[in-house]
Amino acid sequence: MSDLSSEEGEEAEADLGEYDGERNAEGERHGRGKARLPNGDTYDGQYEHGSRSGQGTYRFKNGACYIGEYLENKKHGQGTFFYPDGSKYEGGWVEDQRHGYGKYTYANGDTYIGEWFNHNRHGQGTYIYKDTRSKYVGTWVNGTQEGEAELIHLNNRFKGKFLNGNPIGRGKYVFDIGCEQHGEYISEQDKGEEEEEEEEPSLLVAPKWKASEITKLTLWTPHGEDSSSPREDSLVLAAEAAEEAAAAVTEEEKIPVTDESAEGREDELSLPEESSDFFSAATGAGEEDEGSREEEETKDQEDEGTPSLEDKEDESKEAE
């Protein structure tokens, strides 16, 4: 990570250097303006009462550049800083410190996306290694990997806890082939206390992985690893599966037909049988209604075609 030398080089300005821009009634730099400072840096942006405040661009003579928000000559708000070594930070700032949520792209191509506090990676964040394409997803404390996290590789991943950038304690490796290797990371202590006193302190030795067993894929949390072993968990799961199987057998004994399609066919066949009387009765009633209508229509036709006695008498009178 880049040091702070390029960032700490910003001058407070006041009335230093050359200035071309707006001023207030008191003659202070106020509004939009450009300044060239005595150290060779330049600033182009907003001023308030003689201080850089608002949106602006500050270019350092060493090649660094900041584009973002200012408050009283300090980077404050959202901004992007381009470092001389090619790295870049995009995110929140508080009083010249990386703070809040932001993304840092390092000169070697690695990236960190997550929370920042007082210029350090702090909180939840993801660090991606460009060369191996591995990534650390978890907790950070003052710039160091610490707490519950997951280290993801191309064909496996480690889930556990970290301390001072190294895994520690119980955890497990999950492989893409569908199995897990449970175990713990153990820190080795140097032997020979007398020799240690005579020699200079050596570098910290990375903890070593001690595997305990291999199981099928299981649900996992760091707290769960401490409470019970994977073997116990697998036994519990097997017992639950046996109980479910026994319950299923009992249900099958109660129900004579197990084929769902057969049950559906029986239901379909039984429906017409249960309602056959109803349909036959309705059909008979409909036929009776139609028969009565035909009789009525026949009677009407007969009435129309057959003259009544009164009509005959009228016709005889007319003939006389």
C-alpha cells in the first residue's frame, strides 16, 4: 500500500502561491479558482473563505492526483486518489483519511473492496489476489485479516477464523468434488528457550493444518465447529433420516395404493360413478321436459288446424 507522503504534501494555501479566481468582499479566495502553490502542486476547484472546500482537483508534483470533495483544506467526502506507483483508491474520506466504504486497487493488480477506518482496512471486506484469483472474504481489524472469514481458491475454500493474517483454530476445507475436510490450524512453538534468549527473535511461524476427518457437505458456522464434531453431526443427520424413513413406511402401510398416477386415475373413475344417478336423473328430467314440450306443440298445431264448433256455425250462417 502506498505511504502517506504524497497525501501529506498538500499545503494549507491561505494566500500562498499564485491564484486566479473568485474572491469575497474580504479578499479571501472564495468560489471557483485555480492556484499554483510554492511547492509546485496545483489546485483547481472550489474555495470557501480562503480554504479548499467543495469539489476540486489537486495535482502533486510527484505525479499523484486527488479528484473529489474537500472541507477546510482536507479531503472529506467522496473522492479518488491516484498514487505515484499506479495504485488507486476510490471511496470515502474523513479529514484526509480513507474512511467508510471504498475500493483500493494496488500496483500489483490486487484489489480490496470494503470498509475503512482511519486509513486502514477495517470491518467487512473482500481482498482479491490477482495472480492466484483467490479471495479473502471476511473481517479486518486495523488493516489485518482477523475474525471469521472465508478464503476461496479455484477448487476449494477454507472456512474458519483468522488472527494476524493467518488462519487459526478449528475450521474446514470444502472441495468442489463434494466433500469436506475438517480439522484445525495449530501454531508451532519454537523449541529451546535458552537458544531463543541468545538469538534474535525470528519471524512468526505460520500455523499448520491438522486434519481430523473427511465428511460429506454439511452446514457450517465457526461457532458450530466449536460445539460439536462433524462425526456427531453426521450421526444426528443419519438418525433423523432413519426416523423420516420409518414414518414414510408407516404411512405407506396405511395407504394401500402408492402409485400417485393410479390414485389419480381411481379418483377420475370414481367421480362419474358417484354422480351417475344424478346425471341419469337430470337426463330423464330433460327428456320428459322435451316430451311435454312436443306434446304441447302438437296440441297447438291441432288446435290451429281443426276448426271449432263456433267457427262451423258462423260459416253456415254466412252460406245461407
